[in-house]
Amino acid sequence: MRCGPRSDRTTTNYLGFDGRILAGAILARTLWLQGYPDRAVERALLTVEDAEVLNHPLTLSIALRVPLGRRPGARRGTHRSSFLACRISFPWTLSRARARLQRGARHSSRQRKQRCRKPAILSRRASCRPYELLTTPLNISFVQGLAATGRSAEALSLIEETIQQVETGGDLCYMAELLRVKGNLVLAAPQAGTDEEAELCFRRSLDLSDRQGARAWELRSAIDLAFLLAARGRHDAAQALLQSIFARFGEGLETADLQSAARLLATPN
């Protein structure tokens, strides 16, 4: 980010978006994953401001994709991203925004997903080529949308497919979240023995996020596992697990995940 491009349009002309803005967005995501929600939001807002100056819709849309820790104001950014998608006809951005707002629209998700993976246009001057930058988080949104509309089998199939893609091609920073989402899908299934499989997913997610230093994913997995343990009557184990991870956060206590953890910790046995 300090080096920057040689000119204001260098990376935009070659890649279809501004590389410095992408770096800022990734830095904001990394800060959030490391457990610094407030610093992540500050960087995200600065990145959006920088992107607005460029007057380049795709670059601004990338800046708006930065996770804000599910805190007030995040939905406003999603609405804005949806507006941009309508304006410039990027189906992958539009689908991502709609999936987050509506938790899954009732349409052919497979056809939409294929269109989203390889949009035809990156910019007026960029050549047409596959664009896989947001495939994993896009798939996570589709999984959540499918589950929210009762299409659990499709959701589970897609999460398994995405996990295999990540294991083969990379994007491992999302693996812990994929395992957590899979655990919740398994937990919602009516078959016997799903509690044990779900717990295994949550514990694998916790182990991986701890090794990666991804405190945001670790907190979410701890919340879900604590709920599961409490439902089994293991309240002390649930409290001990969640308290140890919750105590590592020194900022962002108003974000949704930390508030959920605080409410669970305050719940009497």
C-alpha cells in the first residue's frame, strides 16, 4: 500500500480494479480476523473513501465487500454495493449483496453461482477472463441462503464442494468458517448422530482458527459449540470454552458476535 501504483490508473487498466484498494480491503479483513474489529472498521472506511475518489465502480464495490464484523453500518454498505451492482451489471456483486440481505433468494442458485464465478466484464479495458477473487465467500453466502430457504441438502452439498475447492486450490483463510457453517448444517439435519459430527466440525474449526490466529472465526465457532454444549447440559464446559476466547478481545464489544458471546456468558445455567 505504501508503494502504490506508478499512476492512478496503472493497476486499474491491467486488472480491472485498483490494486491498492484491494490491498486496503484485505488489510481490513485481516485486522478483523485477528480480533481487532475497531481497527478493521477504521481501515475499511478509509479504503472506501479512497475508492470513492477514483470514480471506478468495480474498485469501489471491492472496497465495500470488506467485512465490518457484523456491526451497525454494515448493512448500509451492502445496500450501496447492491446499488452499484445494478448500475454496472456485475451479477456476482449483486448476488452477493442480495444473498446477505435476503438470506437467499428463491431462484436457481446453481445457474446464478456459475454466472457469478466468471463475469464477462471486468472493466472497459480489461480482457475477459475468469475472476475467482470472491468465489469462497460467495459460496458461503449461497450456502446460508439455501439453508434459510429450506434447501438443506443443496446447502450441504455446496459446502462440501467448497471445502474441497479450498483444500485443492487454496483460500485457506476461510476454511475455519466453512467448517463452522458445515457444523450448523449438520446440526440442523434430522438424522441421528448429527450432534457428534457437528461438534467435530466446530472443534476442527476452533483448532484451525487458533493455529491461524483468526480470532474472529474462533469466536464464532466457540459460540456455536458453546450453544451445543449448553443444550447437552454441559454448562460449565460451555462457559469455560467461551470465556477464554471472549477475554482475548479488547475492542469491538458492540459487534454482533461479541454481543452474542456476552449474552451467552450471562445466561444462567
